[in-house]
Amino acid sequence: MTDTPDATLPQCAVCPFDWSERWCRRAKGKAPADCPSLRMRDLAETSVTCMAAEPCARFASQASLQESACYGGREDGYGAVVPLKPRIVEIVEFARRMGYHRLGLAFCIGLRAEAKVVNEILVTNGFAVASVGCKIGGKGKALIGIEPADQVDPTAAHETMCNPVFQALALNEARTEFNVLLGLCVGHDSLFFKHATAMTTVLAVKDRLLGHNPLAAISHYDSYYRYLKKPLP
């Protein structure tokens, strides 16, 4: 690992300028020499063309409207805004904005109790919901080359694999218009995104240690999780 940034890569996370004065926050503001907003102007124009044309245009527009609707006090400027809504409310409102009727819920069975609540909330708000747990299909991990020693339970004769591809295909078959992910593992969520036909949002991600609140480790980077300042073994 190196502390020297690669000048060929976008480096927004280490921009030396405060958000209030950055070029991307206020046009013609401050920017480092390698700023992607300046260095990749052609891609910026291409992205606008994509976002302004269907099938992206309405989705992008409604997403921005949903973002604004999540704050109160906007009339007094950015410094006075107050957050109003949890993400589950945002999901309901956004789905309504888009005119969706059939939603998909792909969840980890470790969050099956939460999935039942999410399903109830979505149904209560008038949506038809197709829900699929991560273990659907009941296929053993041996089929993807996992040895018993590498199972969660090495003593099990059969350990069912998480099957995000099946989850995605099942929701494709159900013709869902918008999917909600709840607690899929790292990598399994990626496979779902790759194989799902409908657009997908994430309600919550899997973090076994932190009770599905992965930002806790980031928020406490200077205290409890300071060991992350060194390369992991």
C-alpha cells in the first residue's frame, strides 16, 4: 500500500478544499489539478446526456425531487435544512413518485424478522411485494466448490449457499418494477445487482458485528476502530 495518490484516478475523497468552496459544489470554485470535474469534462457531458434522456431521465429527476423532499427548512438555505424522513419512508415515496406497483424485496434470512416488517410496510402502502430470502433453492455450497472446512458450520453435511442470482432471477420472473435489498452479504449483493433487471435500492446492508450499522466503524475511526489506521493483516 502507498500513501501517494495515483494521479490517473479520481481522488474526490481526499480533495484538499472544503465542501463549501469546491468546484463541484459551486461552479468555478476551487479544485486540485487532478479534479475529475475538470479533467473528465467529456465524461461529465456524456453523463448529462444520459441522465437527461430516457430511460434515465424520469428516474433521475424523481430521485432529485425525493432528495429535496427529505428536508425541511429549505426556504432558509442549506445551512438551515432539517432531515425529516427515514430511508424506508423515502423508498415508499420514491416508488409512488415513479408510479410503481410491484416491488421486489431481496433479503438475508438473518434479517427475516426485519423483512417481515418491511414487507408489511410496503403492502400497507398499496404495493404488491415479491420477497425472496437468500437461501431460496436450497442448493449446497459444495456445488460452488466450498469445502466443509470453509462452511459457517464445518460439521454440517449440507450447508445451503446464499443464492443472490436466484433471488434476482426470481424477481425478474415476477416482473418487479423496483427492488429493495435488505442485508445481503458483501459480494452477494454485487451478484444481485449484476443479474437483476429492475433498478435496485438498498434499505440496509449486512454488518454482523455492528448490528447492520457499518458506518459505526467509520464514525469511530479515531477511537474504537483506530486499528483501521494500519493495514489489516
